[in-house]
Amino acid sequence: MTALAATRRPGSGRNVLRLVVLVAIVAVVLYPLFWMLGTSVKSQAEIVNNVGLLPERFTPGNYLDGWTNFDISFGRFFLNSALVSGLTVVGNALSCLLAAYALGRLRFRLRKLWFTVMIGTLLLPGHVLIVPQYILFRSLGLVGGDWPYLPLLVPQFLATEAFFVFLMVQFMRGIPRELDEAATIDGASPYGVFRHVILPLSRPALVTTAIFSFIWTWNDFFRQLVFLSSLEDYTVPVALTLFIDSTSQSAVGPMFAMSVLSLLPVFLFFLAFQRMLVEGINTSGLKG
């Protein structure tokens, strides 16, 4: 019995050490979140003087002040972000899936060249592309038009997100081509193969694309700042900057309160589809 216990001790020690390391990593990762949550219920003076997690005086009024701080309700900014993020999800899912089907399953001249060019666009920083995009959309009359979100949405419906196209191409390469050939023998056209074979099997990749598209668009600041100029059209990331004013007193407490609320849609969206996200990342096609 003593020998058996002695043989278990090294493994138990490693497990404890591993647990301590994981807890430490989680604490470091979650500390900014807890600090922001605690700061959202601190008064303006306490935010400056108290850098701890817990407030000395609970100030829940920051949430009401942040929601009603501007001429329009902060809920308008949430609706704007939800609209842009939702349409971006639809655009990326449809356009990138079609582009991936063409590059990954169809055979045409210069297919490998176009795929290489698409991969090459991943090397271009988004900040480099924003200037020519702005000039192009402005020349087309899309900037500051009747619907100001067109410059943000039109590229998403044209399969400009090379990362998602690449993700879906790699996923489709794991689907046996025998399924395409069997459908073709049964008289299915390329569209029929896409509709009845590729589309149902690409659900994990579509869910992964939808989740990342939603999160990245909801948190996007730079592109939305460039293309949106009217207060009622602002999204949540742009609206949060309005709490910091160099010419007057900044409302830091309400800003952190609205920052906490801005995390909820992302958290709920991820929580609802986390199982499908893991499936989409782990699945590489059909086996056997």
C-alpha cells in the first residue's frame, strides 16, 4: 500500500502544479474583465483614487447615465452594431462559401493562380487597404449616403475576407470527391452538387465563419470610425469614444458601464454557438 501511494505521489504533484498554473493563467486573463466590471460601479473620484477590483461605494447609476448620456439612447448604438454585425455574418457566410466552392471543388483555368492571389491578400494589413477603399466608395457615392453602412457591408457580400474563404476551402478539401461524382452521375449540375452535397456538410465551417464574423465586426472600431460620420449611425465601439472629451469632463464611469454591456452580445453569441464552433474547428471532413 505504501509503495502504491509512493508511485502515485509524483503524478498527483504534477496535477496540482498543472492546476495551479491553469488557475494563475485564468486569473491573469480574467483580471481586466473583473477590473472593468468593478470600475463600472465606481464614482468618478473613486476611479482615479481606487485601483482595486471592489468599489468602496457602489454606484450603479453609471449604467443609467451611460445609457442616457447623449441626445439619443445608447440602445440606438446597440441596434446599429447588431444590424451591421448581422448583415456581415450573412454576407461572409454566403459569399465566402460560394467562392470556396469554386476554388476548392470546381476545375477551371488559372484556379491555383487565383487561389494564390487570394491567399496573398492576407499579407496586406487592413489599415493599408482602408484608404483606397474610402476613395473608391466615395467616388461611387456610398460614403455619407442615404444608408451609410453600405461601405461596411458591400465588401462582405463580395467574398473579400480571404481568411474565411481559405478556411472553407480547407474544410471542403476534406469532403470526399466521390460524393460529388455520385451526385453528378445522378444528373446533378454543379449548383445541384453545391446545394445537396457541399452546403449540408459545410455547416461547421459556416458556423465558425459566422461566429468570428460577428465578434470581429462587433468589436471593429477603425473601419466604422472612418465610414460613419453621423451620431445616429454610430456603432457601439465608436460611441464609446464619445465619453472621452478633451474639451470637457470625461464620463469614465458611464463609459466602463457601457463597455460591460457591450460585451454581453458577444458573450451570449459565443455561448449559444460554442459547441458548433468547437465542431467546426475540429472537423476536417468525413473520415473513412
